[in-house]
Amino acid sequence: MNYFPFTFLKFFGNTKIINYFFSKLIFLYLFTIVVLNLRKFRRANSIFINSYAFGHSVTETSIFFDQHGLESICISIGSKDHRNKYLRFLYIPYTLLNFWLPSIQDINLYQALKKRTHDVVDFQLKESAILKYLIDGDYQIVTRQTLLDSSAIKNLKSVYMLAEDSAMKLMSEINLEYKLAQGVEASCSLHYLVQQPSPIFPNMSLRFKKLDQKFQKNLEKLSESNSTKPKICSIVIRKSWKPWSGNGLNSYIETIDYLNEQNYIVNVLGDTDEFISYRKAHNTRTAYYNLDYNLDYRIFQILSILNSDFCIGDQSGLQALVHFFNKKHLIINTVPFVQVQHNGVSLPRIWYGSDGEVMSKSKHIKSFLYRIHPKKISHGQLITANYHDSGTILKSVMMFVEQIEHTAEIGGLKPNKFIGIDNLANYSSNSFYSPIIKDFLD
């Protein structure tokens, strides 16, 4: 689909006339948003422009509202394919406003459009005389990295009793570790913050409570159990070009069968196309997706996670919703190795050499602890972080489920004991590695 006037930006780039008309178009949209929400803008003391990927639209919004309170506004920039328009009903009474972009298939064009829109919105809120006169208020534009760093340092001081200088030094050292391992700047502050409980919790609006009733009625129809409250597991599937994505549905076929045997209703979230095709080809209904509940997929994502006993799945933006709802979860094929999350168990990928040999535990917790991408070493050997096969994943799931069913808690290998050396994962809350990794790194 052609989205004039956006697609022509791809061909004309940074010419003055294109930038002029683009800026005017964005200003008109922003002006409309301000007028429709003028009272909120006039009382706002802080504004945060959130334009990163879906997971950031949840996690960083929560962090911002926690830091800046009710008299603040978050402007979320993105298309309806990359944002969940129903999230704002979970943030009541905070003010979350969407700045919608068109849905564009070309991901590079979409990312360029999103960044340029962010820059224009930021500039106009700071410099536009019209907006300043209209709002007639004294507000600050909160930058992303400043927000994350200040929140992480504040948390380290309150939870781990570090002095401010020590907290800042720790963040600086870990940022350097990420940069040396990945070759680019990274925000260890964000990685640290997802290792802690969500700073705020969802506040269900009346509309969402009614949608949840619809979910419950459809759940009763799908459940064959006599239990008044069926057991539910949400499986998040994410398969894409991104190096931290999962390996698709094939990772979870055996897991779904096992969960059915344990009398769980299994809901599939995320990249469901492969799942839908599989279900049609095999004429089976061992797991369900949004159409089985007669719900929009964005509503279904929220309600399925909300009602789940626990969640399982790939690294994905949807994990931010799992974190937001404080659900127990098992994250499969995580990378980098150091990555863990609050109230979660991680099954990290294992690093292998070109000859198929598993790299030593020492290399995993030193050379590859913060690394994502493959690395060439001596004699042209390529070291890669490989996906686990479905059998290994099933074993990890079985351990995870049995632990919860017997103790109502998650468990596993504590990062500080398994890794030993000082690292980011040591500063995590209720986070574990799956014991399965000892089969590879003992």
C-alpha cells in the first residue's frame, strides 16, 4: 500500500523542501493532539516521547510515570502494527497519548519515519511559539537515557543500598562491558530495570473489565475441565531477523502437548501465522489464538497474559506485558547470556564453535556474557549462540511447571552463584537460570 506523503521520503531524503512539508504535517498532527488534550498539557510538568519498539512502549512508559507522576504525559509514536492501542486503558489515571504513524511494510522506511517524527515532535514541543502560547505551562522534555539512568540509580540506591557514586560506577562499567561485547552503545539501565518488579501496576478500566468477562465466557467454552478456574499458559512466539528472536513454532510443539497433558489451556501469542497454518494442516486444536475467543489480537494479548498462571516463550516485546502483569515466566533461547528478568527463569542459548564443540562455562561467563552476535576467533572459527532443540526446551518447561505446581514459586540457578563474578544479572529480583544449562556447562 502506498502511504503518500511518507513513501516519497525514501527517495528524496533530507532535501529542504521535503523536510519543510514533513515538519508542517507532523506539527499539524501534534497541534491537534495538544488541542484535544489541552487541559492535560497545561497541567503537565514532564513530557516523554516514546518511539522505541513495542516492549519499550510498555516498560519505559511505566518507568516514566513512576518517576514523574500524574502530572506528566507520555506521547507514544508508532503504527497500530507496532503499538497496542488498548494499553492506555491499563495506565489510567496516567496520560498516555498515541501519535499514530501509517503501517508501512518496509521496516527501514518505517524506522526512518519514526525517528524523524520523534525529532520533529521533540523540536516543536521545545521551540514552537504557537504550542508554548497554547499550552502556557512550564514543562520539561524527558530524554530516554536520562530517564532510564536516573531510575536505575535510584533503584540501586533503595534496593541494594549502594551509594550514588557506586551505583553510577556500576552502570558505567556494565555499559562498557556491553559496548566491548556488542560493538555498539547499549543501555544496561533498561536491562537492569526489567530485572526488578514493574514500578507501577496495570489499573483495569471498566471497559477492560467487560472485555475480560467476554474472555472468561469463551474460556469456559474451550475448557474441558470441570474446574471453576481453568489453568492457563500463554506461549509467546517470536521469529524474525532480529538476533534475539526465537526459532518459531517448532520449538514448542512438544511443549504444547505436555501442557495439554497437565490440563492447561494453551494460548498462543505473538507471531501466530505459523501456528495457524500448522493447526489447519494437522486439523488440531491443542492450543488457541485470538479468533478462538472472538477478540482482537491486541486485546487478546493483554487478557491472555492477565489470566495466565504463567507464561513461556521467546524474547519479545510481549515479555514487557508479562513483566507489567508480574507473571511467572520462562524465557526460551535468551541472548545475551547475562539477560534475566524479574519473576522469570531464563534458558539462555549456548555458544558453540564451528566444529560443534560447546564453549566452556568460563567463556560463557566471561567472553560471551554480554555478547549477542557471532564472533570469529583464531583460524577463522566462528562462535555462535545456538538455539536449543525442542527436546531440551521441553525438559526445561517440565522443570519449570513442576516447580510451580509443587511450590507455587519459580526456582532454578541463581545468577550470582552460577556466574560468580560481579555482573548485571547479580542485581536481579527473583530471577533464575534454568537448571538445564548445567547439562551443557557443568
